[in-house]
Amino acid sequence: MTKPELHNERVLAIHPVSRGFGFAVLEGPEDLIDYGVTQLKQYDQERCLARLANLMARCEPSLLITEDPKQSRQSARAIALLTAIRELALGKKVRWQRSRKQGRSSRSRHAQTKHQKAVVISETFPELASRLPSKRKPWESEDVRMAMFAACALALTYFSHTG
């Protein structure tokens, strides 16, 4: 793929959380099209996949990126969702790619924590700055909005390794 084609490629990155998923849609490494977190009151994999199918129909990605289900350190439920997402993408004839190590893009190379990586991403995409959660205390659960920043990191990592 040549460089101009890479910058026109629409990528949908998904990061699952306990009751849904965070997503980011990028068209090239500098153009954030859509982002957000889809949450369900009660986890239901079929409803998650239905929402993802609607998102895919709306944004029409040429590539879907997720964490590698075989190397994920997430819960069994999230791993099952990652596997189902892969099958959904292949069923809809959308290329699927597992990510390389998350957050290893050239922009966040020196960031050590998830929060530091999220700060770098919010500096790259100022529209995300208002969605950046405050730094988590050790006794607090991770804010669900971090999934959106993790999805952005997956997409940026893809572009930094292919560009």
C-alpha cells in the first residue's frame, strides 16, 4: 500500500471493557472521524455485536483493529468479545487485524502509564481533551472512557507501523 492510500484508509479500532467497548475511527494518522464508548447496563455479547455492526455500517471502515485475543490480558468475557468481533468483521468482509503492542506509536513512546498515553492522545486530538478522565487513584476503578483512548492508541500504533 502506498503512502497516499494509507492516509485515505478508514480504520475502526475497538477496545472492549466490562460492559461494552471503546472505539475510534481514524482516516489516516491525523484525522479522527468518530470516537466514543458504547456501554450496556447489563452485559450481553449479542447486543454489543449489534451495536458494533451498526457502527461499522455507519462509518464503513476498510480495516478493523482489535487487541489480539490470544495475547490479551483481559477477562474471559472481553476475550470472547474480541473473538466474536473478529468473526463479525470477517463476515462483513472488512479486513481485521490484531494490534501490535498497544501504545507503541512514536507519539507516546515516552509515556509510561495509560493515563500518560491518554494525555498524549488528547494533545494529538484536542477534541478528546474534554473526555480525558482525571488520573486514577490506586483504589479507584478505571474510568470507562479510557477504552476510547486505548482504541485511539491501537489505531495510531497501526499507522505508525505501516507508515
